[in-house]
Amino acid sequence: MILKYKMILLSLVLLMTGCAETSESEVSVSQTEKTVTTEILTSTSSIKTTETAVASTTCIQSTESDESADEIQLLRDIYFNELNGSFEDTVDIMISKAEMLSERVLGEITSEEDAVEKARAVLTELGLSDVIERTESEFVEIDGEKVRYQRNNEPYSVEFFDEYDAYWVKPNSPSGITEDGRKIASPSMMPYVIMRKSDGKVLGAFV
């Protein structure tokens, strides 16, 4: 009888022990000791027993930091391996620019055209609407005069890195020849955006 009562008591203590907050990944187990005094009545006397119940509490901890670390490593791999980057600080700068956006997750990227549209929105929000306008214009300014010209390349360069499931989108600086035969070349370091294809998350922006 006493043994059966102890088992019921231990079960109740285990049910009363829980974890307040859970998310989806990492699991940790902690133990909680509870001391419970019970009184068992018999026909002739009462017996008091003291039991220490050890309850295992399973709590699921957030792995948001792990996800961020994976994304940073992904950006680093793209920058150094695909874009032949050289400066460690550039990755940190790109991340800080992406964190300035009102919305970093833009939705799955379905095509190159969609990638360009999302990159345009990112660069515009980051204050580069003038770069967008110059990139897409059919005119170039020469000595204060706007002159129509024929482009040598597309307004945007787009590349999909299949290994990293990521798009790289960069506006191209004006380059070509004017209607009156003048050559246009404006070499400059242009901004670019790196986004994950699956959800359109902006991993980094070079601005």
C-alpha cells in the first residue's frame, strides 16, 4: 500500500514540473528536486513519510543564434569563393546593411527577373534610387547634357550560385556608344545584393 502511494506521488510531481518556453530545435534536460511529506492513515495510527522526488524537465532552447551563424558562414563562402573577395570587414558591412532593411525576408525568388525586382527594392530602400535610375536609363550625361546611347550590356548582372541556393544581383554602370559615335565607359564599384533563393532573405548588401 505504501509503495503504491509513493509511485502515485512521484507521478504527480513529474506532471507538475514543466518548461515555460519552447521553440523548435535544441533540447536540454535539467533535474529538479522536490521534497514532499505525506501522511498515510491506517486503522491504528498515522505514518508520516518524507520523499524526495527528482523530476527531469525537458526544455527546448532556441537555435536562432545557430541559424544566424550558418547564414554568416554562407555569406562568407559566397563572398570569398564566388566573388573573389579579399576583405574580412566587407562581410560585416554587408550584414549591417541588410539589418537596416524594414523587411529582410522577401519571399521565394522564382526567376532572374524576380531577383532583379527584389534587389531593386533593397537598393532603393538603402538610398540608391539614383543608381537604379542611372542603371536603367537610355541616356547618359556628358558635360551636363543627356545623350542617348546604346548599351554594351544588360542593366543588371544576375548570377545564381546553386551550391549556396543564393542569387547575386548587381547593377551595371553605363557602358556603350552614343548616337554620335562617342564611347561611354564609366568604371566604378557598383553595389550588389545577395539573397537566398528559398525564402528571398537578404543575406547581405554591398552598398
